[in-house]
Amino acid sequence: MRYSAGSLLRNALSGQMHWRKVWREPEPKSAYDVIIVGGGGHGLATAHYLARNHGITNVAVLEKGYLGNGNIGRNTTIVRSNYLCPDNIAFYDHSLKLWEGLSQDLNYNVMLSQRGVLNVFHTPAQRDAMIRRGNAMALQGVDAVLLNRAEVGKLVPIIDISPDARFPVLGGLLQPRGGSVRHDAVAWGYARSGDAQGIDIIQNCEVTGFAIENGKVRGVQSNKGPITAKKVAICVAGRSSLVAAMAGLRLPIESHVLQSYVTEPVKPILDTVVSFGAAHFAIVQSDKGGLVFNGDLDGYNSYAQRGNMEVLTSAAACAASFMPCFSRLRMLRHWGGINDMTMDGSPIITKTPVKGLYFNGGWCYGGFKATPTSGWTYAHLIANDEPHELAANYSLSRFETGALINESGSGPVPGKH
């Protein structure tokens, strides 16, 4: 979509009242082939790939608020595939490959910046763990580079690598292909593409119940009335347990708040995504110049999208200890996203006991970075009623059988990243 200089000036002077809409604002039809409950990144990606990969376009994406209001707009924008378990390495690296071509696929710039992701370690035990993870990545053909302390200091000079540091740096594990993506551009790009393929994206449409007859889903109840569908896909991030309960499902998930923060903008000073090995802390500099960072989960279950001083103080202390030059920066704003935490640290993409009802959730710390492959594999499941090979082990049944995917690289254990 291009605008002339005259068009830009005319719209600016008119209070931006005449821009062409990026997607339609339709009212819901009475019936669809597929209803996707949740218009976040994963829901929009699922709709895009249903149309693009499977030719299914009679689809409605129902979002109870406005696009970008949920976790797709409440994250630190980091993308990576430096996981430990083979299932997760393959899944997230497929996602990273899709990120690399997503701007071309959507014809919309998602502002991918492959600046590298560095996990710093401070003890011999952490070094052994990073070597193990790096070797697991290498066995899957994924890029992983082990750095010593001097190499960490050369890559990120603002890290305190002196022997007198409170947590002396011994080295780090670098994934050069990792980096960051502009989160709101992802939502807008997928929404624009889905709309162009005929999918109805319906905002301010809250699902209030499910129509289920004889063990089969028939549609949903919403604040805009009943809508029937052959298939219904739940994809609501932090509200997964609440929405699934309306269909009689009990999930092995806890919901926790993960807070993030951004400082005042400064000149470019950090061109790598970095995580601190001494505490759950990661930091990246945004395209606007602000330092975006996060701390650990709140220590209690919550659906609140807000912060608190305890976690802020901890995260700020990590920043000042790890990169002392940041101690003089002023905080600009903070926010909270609701994380669905499974007990093994890995996600769920599955059919449910209700025929025609599907579930996608439990992403722990990995939701944003998984967006493309989550949509890719969820669309495959919905279209074919069989799991994609990349998500074949992400079923609900693993919590009954004990075939868990214990991912220390993404799970809810405090102090691990």
C-alpha cells in the first residue's frame, strides 16, 4: 500500500480521517466453516495459513477487544530457537525460518532484526548447561556459538565482565540468527493478509459460551449473538483456562503475569538481545531507542495486566548489576502480559474431547516467538483433523501418559530463561 506525498499531507491536515482501512470491519455472518476464538498473533496467523496453505477462507476470527490488545502487544519482541528439547528446537527453528520470510509472505514489513540472542552464564554448572543446550541445537542443525568471557565483552561491551562483578561472567551461548520483530506489525500484517483473503476479523466480539450437542461443537455464543460453525478453534493466550472451561475442559495450565518495561529512548548502545544468567532477565533495544526488558513471573496466579514494585525493583537491580551504565536511565512505561504456563514448559496444540473443537495455548515464555509456526501447525490440525509433524507431541494426552516435554529453556521455573 503506497501513498503519494500529497496524500500523506492531505490526510495529516485532515486529522487522519481519510486513510484507507487496512482491513474490513464486518458484522458476523450466521455461519462459518471455522471460528477462531482469539484475535491475537496466534489466532491471526492461524487464519492466514488456513487460507494460504489450505484454501479455507470461510473463517471468522473473533476478538473480544481490539487487535493488539492482548499478549501480541505485550511482549519483549524477542525471537529465537535456542531450546533444549528436540521437539521444541525443531518447532521454534521452523518459526524462525518463517520469520525470515514473513515480510515477503505478508507483503508487510514486520521489521525483523537478526541481531543475535546471547545467554550469559556465570558458573561452571551454567556453562555445562549451555554447552549441553548448544550441542542439542547443533544436532538439529541450528546455529549455536559458545563464547568465552572476552568474546562476550567484545560482542557487548557494556556488560560488566570484570572479575569483581557481583556475578562474574564466564561466557555465553550465542544464537546469531535470533533477534527481534516489531510485535504490532505482526498483528497488522497477519490481519491485513487474512482480510485480503476473505476472512472476517470481528473486533469487540466476546465469546460467552459454546454450542455443543452430542459431544460435537456446533458454534459459539457471543455478545453479538449465536454464530454456528463446523469447527471452532480456541486460541486466547492467558485466558485459555477461562474460555476452555465454558466448553467443559479442565486444562493443565496456570496463568501468571509476566511484566515488561521500557526506558526512555537513548542512542544505539545495545545491538544484541541479551539474557542474564544470574536471574530471569532479558533486554533488547527497540527501534525507537528504548531499552525493553523483563523480569520474572509474579509469584502468584493472576489475570491482571499490570505491574508491581517488587518485580520492577528486581528487574531494575538486574539491569544495573549486569550493565551498570543503565542505572541512570529513567523508566518510561511498563506493562504485564498473561502467560499460560504448562507444567512441562512446552505448549499444547491439540484436538479436544469435544469433536470439532481444538485448543492452542500453554506457551509459557515462548508465545510471541512461536507465532508463525503456531499458526502454521494449528491451521494444519484444523484443516486435516490430524496434527502436523512439528506439533505431534504437543497433545493434551501427554499429561495423562507422562510423555512430557520438559523444557528448562522455556518453563515456569523461577530463575531460568
